[in-house]
Amino acid sequence: MVYATSKSDNPRAPWSSHTLSGSGSGFMLEGGRIITNAHVVENHTFIEIQRDGDSKRFEAVVEAVAHEVDLAILKLKTPDELKNIEPLVLGELPDVHQEVTVYGYPVGGQALSITKGIISRIEHQMFVHSYLTFQAIQVDAAINPGNSGGPALVNGKVVGVVMQSRNGEENIGYMIPVTILKRFLSDMADGKYDGFPELSAHFQSLVSPALRKGYNLTEEQSGVLVSKVCFNTPTYDHLKKGDIITHIDDQKIENNGMVLTGDRHRVDFEHFVQLHQMGDSVKLGLVRDGEAMVVNIPLTKSLKSSFVFDQDPRYMIYGGFVMVANEVSDDCLTEEEFVQQKDDMQKDEIIVSQVLASSANRGFHDRIYTTLHKVNGKSFKSFKEFYELISQNKSPVLLLENEHGYQIAIDRELAESEHEELLKKYRVQKAHSAEVDEWRKALEKKLHLTSKVEKPEATKNPL
């Protein structure tokens, strides 16, 4: 059993946090590595593990975490405590309809729970933790909160890691397959986690006879259509819109995007990209303008979830407005879209998450969860630029404008005179996140240097 105490942040009060206690499951592999889910130890502050039938708990630390695939590796602070434990062995990807045994510690009890089920299907599924799509195993074994991170065994070997169930679905649970776990462990062989690569493009199936006819494909030719290629990525130099990808790493791609492997598994062709390590190249067979060709694409861009994990909130308070910065997800743009948006591409969006009512913000006490786009008519791309615009603008009234042109007005003199008292009134421990201190120091240094004026040489005394 994995006990985790985690820090939970409040977007409306980003200066404060509270702790949550929860539990999950895990299992030990050779070398003392304990495998569990990333969501079990997300934002952790303290972790303990406990063996079945033992009342003693042992402190553990996170060695690596892969939020994309919801996996984490833990290690005991004192490894010798469990040196006599027999590690589990990794198996191979199981077959559909094969019986599987699931181990874990679902809520409602302290003893190890063992359930059996049948593997229903193996296909690409969205992982709830990251909202990214990877290969997953669906089983009909009972999976409940607390089971997360437990092993699923076939013939005594690990074939998957319990991951999630879904509300409203009965007798359906999902596991991370051993193929993904092995890929994660292989990534960590050098002691550093690099992530999972992506092919920076969008694809369309070719199951439509009319679409296949439009691209002059023969009955023997099959694959997926490249519908969009992301500009400013390694993929852009090798793929074009309208290409037909027929093979990946010498394996034929069917018209629905699936690959039939030698062991009779049908898997999504992008699974083969995800099995590569960062820095590898993937070999693609193409049909371009009726001609067959082969390209090798370097995989140097990693998959990124739209969620931000294990980071403190970024924020600042001014005039009673609590303004939180969120990173903008990296969109896939064509070259034309990239050129058009280049000057306006944002790294961060700034959201007013709460208004601490005061004299400086009268009339705007209900303007929460509005996204800011301009400061006194000037746009910004990042949280740092936003801070600099507010700090350097010395006009009597600060105008913060949202995407619809609605303006929030702050009386600068009143806001600054009320600032300290406002923080005390609302028991705010810190008016901004840590990086703002560094930016303030840099601005003060810059202003100090530019304000220095060389003194003229003293007039020589004629006497």
C-alpha cells in the first residue's frame, strides 16, 4: 500500500494550500524500484509504503514520474528495510480473453485485495490523468479507488499496471500495458526521464473508398492520410499535407490506422512512435504524388499534456485583483498560421481568479475568471511581460482589458497605499509567487543603472 500526503493548491487563493491524504497500490521490481501511478503521488509532500500483513510503514521518495502515461518509480529511503522481498517479473503483452489477476488495496480495507477478470480489449485509449492517448488494456475485473498502481499478473508475471475506471461504467477497468512500463523503465536506464516522442502532424483514416480514389490508391495500398503538419517541428521537414503513410518501421499500416503485428495484435500506428526513445528516428514509408518513398524522421519533440503537474501556482496580487498565470498549450500550426500569429503567440494566459474587495477595485468585485489580454492598451505574451507592463506603467489609472474589450480600472495611488493593509485583512501570506521577486530585483537594477547621470567635470580653479 502506498500512502501519500499531497499539497493541494487553490486557484482562488494561490498563496495558500492544504494537504490531502490518500492511498494507492504499488509493487516492487528488481533493484528495489517500486512502481505505482503518477496520480497517486502527484504534488506529494510525504510518501510511505506498507507491506500486506505488516503494521510498519517505510518512508519512500519519488525517483521518477511520467505524468503522460501515469507511472512513477519510488524508492525506499532505507532500501535494506525490504531487502528480503521477492521482486515481481515483467511479462509480455497478454492476449484478449486471457484471464488476469489484479492485486491492490481498494478503499474500505487494509488487507490485500485479489480479483480476477478477463482482458476485454487492447487499444489506444485516453489516459484520464494526462488526457493523452496511449495503448491501454481493458479488463472486467473490479477496479476501485485505491487499486491504482497495483499489478495485474498473468502466469505470475506483470502484464499491466492498474490505472483507472470510469464513472457510469460497470465492470470495466483500464490498465497501463507492460509495453508502456518497459518503455518507461528503458527511458530511465540512464537515470534521467526524457519523455515520450510525438510525430508532429494530424492524420486521417482512409476507410472511405471515395477518399482513396481521390488519392489514386490501388487496392493493395493502404495507410493514413497526413491532413496537417505542424510547422517549426522536425516532422515539418519530412512530411507534407496529402502524404499517405503506408508503413512505419517496415510494418504495414491499414486504412483504419492500425498495424497487425506478428503476434496478431492490432495496435494504433502511433504506438510505434511512442515506443521509440527521444532522439531516435522513426522510419516511414510514404506515397507522395503517386510515388513511393521512405523518410526517416528524428523524434526530438515530446508529447506534452495540457495539464501542469507538480508546480506551484504562478500569481500576483495588485489592486486586490488575484491574477494567476497558466501556460498556454502548444498548438499545431501550419506555416501560414504560424506567420500570421507569430507576433501574437502567447506563452501564458493571465486569469483574474478572485477580487479582494477594496476601495481600489470598487465596481469590479464580481469580475472573476476573466482572461486579461492588455495592460493600458499593450498586449503581452508571458507572465513576465505582464508583470513588467504593470510595474513600469506609471499612469494614474491602470486599465486591464479582457478578450472582449471589457476594461478593469485600478487607481494606482489608491491601490499602492492600500496594498499592505489589504494583505493583512485577507490574511494573504505572500502577494506574489517566487519568480516575481527575481523580476522585481532585475527591474530595480535596470532602473537604477538607467537613472545614473554622469556628473560634469568640476571647473578648475584658476588660482
